[in-house]
Amino acid sequence: MLSTEHKAIIRQTVPLLEAGGEALTGHFYRILLRDHPEVRPLFNQAHQASGEQSRALANAVLNYARHIDQLEALGPLVGQIVNKHVSLQVQPEHYPIVGACLLQAMREVLGEDVATAPVLEAWGAAYQQLADILIAAEEQAYAANERQPGGWRGARPFRVQRKVPESEEITSFYLQPVDGQPVPSHQPGQYLGLRLMIEGVELRRNYSLSAAANGESLRISVKREPGGVASTFLHDRVHAGDILDVFPPAGDFVLRPADRPVAFVTAGVGITPAVAMTEAALAQCREVHFVHCARHGGVHAFRDWLDAQAERTAKLTRRYCYSEPRPDDAPHAEGFLSREQLADWLPDSPEMDVYFLGPRPFMQQVRAHLRGLGIPDDRVNYEFFGPASALE
């Protein structure tokens, strides 16, 4: 039980977390992955190596401490964590392992003079409170996934019906359930979790669903990442007819119901969820403005599909910006997306919804552009791995 005294101690640790949160979470991950190999499949080693996962956890822990008296002020953070956990199938038995490693990291990083018995007791109680919240929310999501038509819990085998290259870097995988039963109507913008066995080692990864729900099959589109173990495996060693273990759709970066115009501003593989969202928005007869940035036409996925959609309906306008165009690419603009260019391509009125997704520098730039154009924050939607402050 988290007492008033516990909360007071948690608040007192906020300056320590502000100053050294990343050192603490980095050490925590080293302990966790060293001493508990059973949880390694839940973590992307590339994110570990880059420090992104440590930064994201440090941000989450800091926000939790800051709002220990008003957890509702955490806003979408809890929902984002729950969705990521559900997509990877985090289970209640994982939480005590994580809690023990977090307290050990506090002792070893902060030292006994700071990480006193009362401090560790307070953080143990605070962690248990958060764990109880997450476990309950995740069970609700697991049960909801299982109850819905075509839904399931845990892993379900899907056969790769076909592989389709979408660009020089991105390939789509069309997946059909081996049992021949329906699949749920996922929300546009959600992602799937995959369980892969590579050289005897289990990995779990998330990939965006890149097509609207059809009740029969699912499509993910995967970018080959340099040095990416999972993406390289999927591109090079998974073929039509192979079977993959798939977890149910998850994610709260989804198209919100509205009748306003909607704009998608994407770069690179960030285009994949926006394709599914575009399908849904056009089906709702919404006005759609699609802006995509890429290095050149060779790495621009789904260009033919977008062009075809634009020829079918005046509801869709699309603009492409290439930073390193090839001679025959014919983009609408060259270089990096500027505020002036974005203003020219989007509707004059701020009465629209905007969804943006791509690499961090691109997202930082787009967020600044949108604010400069007067687009209200409550109309702007994005998904980002890491602290939201990194986009400021």
C-alpha cells in the first residue's frame, strides 16, 4: 500500500531522477538482461544499444514520480505502455523480476546514503502500485482481444501467403491464420507483435499493420534495418508458405473518428500505418492530404498505391518531398520539408487532424512546423519511442 509518507519520499527523489535518471535506468537494464535471460525476448537490443529504451524508461519513471499524487496527469503514457506490453505479451510474472532489478539498480547507482531503507520501501510500494495498474489494464486488453470476433489470446500461427517488395528497403508480408478462422477488425494505425526464433534465440518485435481490416488476413510492411536481426531475418529467410507466431493487434496511435479533413505527414517507414489510416479515412469520405518525405523514389514505398487512389478520388491529394532525388523521380519538392512547403500543401484552415510519423529528426521538425502554422496540439497525433520532450 502506497502511504502518504511513501508519496512524500517519492516526491523528494524527483531531483535525483531529473539529474541521473538515464544512468539509473541504463544500469537497471544491464542487471535485468544479465541476470534474467527469460525476459530478453521482450526487449529490442538495438534500442538498448542506442540508449533509446533507457531514455524512454527514465522519462516514464520521472513522470510517474512527478505525478505520484495525480496519476491521471500521466495522460496517454499509461495507455502507450499497456499497448506495447500487450503487443509483446508481457505477463504478470514479469513484474516482480523488473521490480527487484529496479530496486537493486537504485541501491547500486544512488548508494546507501541516498537509497536508504525508507527510500527503497517507498519505491517498492510505488512500483507495486504501478504494476497493479498495468497488470489490470493488460488483462482487460488480453480478454478484449480474445472476446472480439476473430480474436485470440497469446500466439496464433499465421502462414505467409505472399511477400511483396514495396521499395528497395520495405517489404510487405501478407499473413493468413493457419486455422482458417477470421481475424479481428483492427483499428487503422495499430501494429502486430511477432515471435521469431532466430538461431535458437527468441525475439519479439512490433510491426505496423499497413492495410485496412478485411476480416480474413493481415498485412505488415517491414523495413530492412542496417544490422537489424529481426528485419533481416524476415527479408532474407522468411518466404511464402512459412509460418509465424503472431500476437493480436495493439496500439493507440489510431485514426480518430471525425468528419474534418485529415493530413498525414510521414517519412521513411513511417508511411506504413498511414496507408491503413488513409484507406479508412477515404472510406469515411474525409478529405485527405498526404505528405511523404523520402531520400529518393527507390525507397518510397506505396507511391503507386497512393497515386492510384488519387486518380480515383478528388478527396485525396498527395505531395512528395525527396532529399536526394534520382534523375527520374519527379517529386513535388526537393530537399528537406520546410514550414513554408508544408503550409502550401496543407489546407489553409487549422480545422483538421494531423498525424505524423517518421525518424526522430523529421518528427522534431514537423512538430515545430505544425506549431508554427497554428495547428492546435489537440489536433496533432504522433507515435514516438522515447520521451516526448525529445520532440520539442
